[in-house]
Amino acid sequence: MGKGRSVKQIRTVSLIAALAMVFSSVSVLFGCSRDGEQGLIYLGSFLSSDVYICIYDDASSSTEFIAACKKTVDEYEKTLSVKGNGDVAAFNDLRFGEKVKVSSLTAELIEYAKTLNEETGGAIDPTVYMLVDLWGFSYRFDEFYMPEKPFDRARIGDALPLPEEKYVSAFLSITDIKAVGVKRDQDGIYLFKNCPSVAVDGTEYEQKIDLSSIAKGALSDALKDIAASYGVKNYYLSLGMSSLYLGEKDGGAWETLLVDPKDDSRAEIGSVLLKNKSISTSGVYEKNYRLEDVTVHHIIDPSTGRCAETDLLSAAVIGENGVLADALSTALIVMGSERAKEFIKNYPELDFVLVKDGEILSTIDMSFVKEGYSLTRL
Amino acid sequence: MIAALAAVSVFFCVPKKGGAAEVSVKGERVALIDLASGEIQTFSDGASVDGNRLTVMTDAGKNVIEIDTDKKAVRVVDADCVGKECMNFDLSSGAIICAPHSLIINISGEIPSPKVG
């Protein structure tokens, strides 16, 4: 073989290189640069919610970054889902008096839930799971539901007939997060089931937990930390469209749209500008059914065993901490607007948007407000 | 030849404003829909057109998008994702997202605004 290349080959290679440079520079000029992973990317399913990240032209985003995010979503799902055999499922399988070793993630979430349970006067309590299932809002009702448990009823259209009172009071008696013990040993962390089971018509029911009212916020915090470690700044995360983390948009804020709780087409009620903040919402409209004249929704009041009787249609909480925002958004619905207005004074570092019928109460400026709603600044 | 290539790049890369819906999967454009005329251009083997319907097949799954030229709106009429959230919308502006398929139908020419609730 001769040394080097012929002159003709060099010219062809140079021409191709020049064309490639022109093409890519024109592409960059018109905003089509695709270095690393950009745009909308699905990261997985967590507690029946779609998790995705939307990356806005951030050169730090890479395949490794996305893979790290997907791995975390998967770990959280395996650990915290009531399905499968992670920590939550293992705790739920325990009998009264038994214990199970869990990860620090699970233990910390339980401890956090216990603290918030006290701070909110019992408005939030992950041990409502048996009630959530009784009223038809657990994962069993996500797709095809067939009555199988002694307390199950057949659907009438979209609705589920009222449960028998004996089950409501039985499951209420096993609703108490204070009865979940957390103990750190040399060989690990353990959860203890200290709540006695309850019997109805000869069947025993044990206390069960469901962390879905706080866990999405925890996952969004974890993903936010991964983004920070990779240097990715321009993005937002959406977890089931009910817990979001807004990073930056080209260094600025994201105009974040709030869904109108009364509008079936998911139109917007208003928007807020958020940068490097978490926002979580809870609403009575998310999962519900009509039974005669009443709307039965999925937010159970841990003190009554029924869905919360509330004048709030939705509540949004904004702050740096995703878990706190997630937990409080549920608690505020249970409290109702009067109790909520007093309660939020304990958190001056957070922002709140409370929606009632025809009225929005907000501690933060809203960029637009839908016609038909009045805005009261708190 | 360079000029021709540049012109082609401009054609592919400049998003049309107003009356156009861009369909992308994982940030890559797969189709462009002109809402006024109903014309659909595809940029990927996974996208195919049949009348006023666009079928997008990816490794993640399938979505079938229908264009209503009277209302100048788009909707997803079939999807094999579990939640089928994307099938709830009939929009003439904004974005329809199928998260499990990383698919966005974007009618405003910008990255979809975050929505919560």
C-alpha cells in the first residue's frame, strides 16, 4: 500500500467535512442541536403515575444521566409500591407484632409521615390504605376490577355502592401511623407493626400503608439531585402531572400551568412562574365517582374513614422540598379552606394556591387567572 | 451544492409558526402537520399517513393521531399505552403528551409548558 492518500481522496474527504460542518452549523443556528438527550423523555412508571423529564436544550444532558434517572425511578417503584415485594409490600404482609427490615429510604419516609401527621393534626396518614381500597381507589381499581374481597361491591357504571358501615369503622380502627414503629439496630432499620388487627365476620384485617401521598415528592427530590450532580439545569420533571420539579428554562423560570379542577378538558385555571421549585397538587377531581347526589373522591380523611368533606377543589403547594409539598397538598384538602388558611401561616417559606368554587386563594402572583374565578392574595 | 444543503437544513429545522403541529418522539421530529390544509409530512420510517390520520410506531408503542381540518385541531384516536391519557385531548393549541411513548404533539411551536393538577 502506498503511504498517505491520493490528492483526489483528500479533496473528497475535505468536501464532505465542509458540508458536514455547514449542515451542523445551520442546524445549531435553527435550534435543532441534539447533543445528548433533549426534549421529552419517559423515565418510567411510579405508583401508577407516568414519570417524565423535559429537557430544554441542556448540553449537560447525556445518555448516562437519563439512565441514572430511569434506574432511580425503577428502584423507588420496587421499594415503595404496595405491589411486588419491596419494603411497603413486606410491611403490609406483616401480622400484628411482627417486624421487617427496610431500606433507609422507606424508614425516612415513614418517619417524615409520622412528623407531618402530628403537625397537620392527623390530616395525613399513610395507614389509610385499607380505607382507600374499601372506597375503590387502590391500584385494584386502575384497570379491570372484579369484586374478590369480602367487602368488595360490584360497580354500577363508574360508581361503587357505599361500603357497609362495619367495614368503615373496622378499617378506621387500624388507621394510625403512630402504631408503626421504626427502630435502628446494628444490623439495619426495622419497621414494627404495633397495631392489632381487626376482625369482621370472621376475617382478620391487618394495618396497611400506602405512601403514594408523599412518595412522588420524594422521587422528584431524588431526580433533582441526580440532575444537579450531572450539571443539568434546564429541565422540568413531571410525576403523574401532580408532582413537578421546575428547574430552569434557559436560565429563567418556567410558566407552570395549573389545571382547572372543574373543567373536564384539563384546561388551565391560571399559571405561576417557577424556577428551581417543586410544586405538588391534590384535588378532589383527580379520582372520583358520583353516587346518587354525592361525589366520592379519593382523599380519605383519616379521622372519619370517609372521603374528606371539604370546600377545596384543589390545593397546590410550592417549595424547595418535594416531599413536604406532596404531603401538605393532601393535608390541606382534608383540612378545608378555613383550617388551611390558618395552617399555612406555619410555613412562610412555602407558597400555596387553594381553589374553591369560583375562587382562588394564593400566596404567590399568578400570571393569568381564568374568567369566572376571583383571585384573593393571601 | 452547499447552498442547496443549507436550504434543505432550513426547511427541516425551522418550525412553522401558527397552524402547524409538530410530532416528536424523544425530542426528534417524526412528522409535521399543517392544520389548515391537513397536509402531513413525515421524517421517520415509524410515521405513516392514511388520509387525515398519522400513525406513529416507535419501540415504545403506537399512537394514531387524527387531524380535524374544520376545527384545525388534533386528537389521539388510538394508543397502546396503559393510561391512554393522551386520548383525552382535542386541541387546536398547546401540546398533547403521551409520556410512556415520549411523544409530544406540539401545536404552539415551543417545548410544552409544564402542567400540574
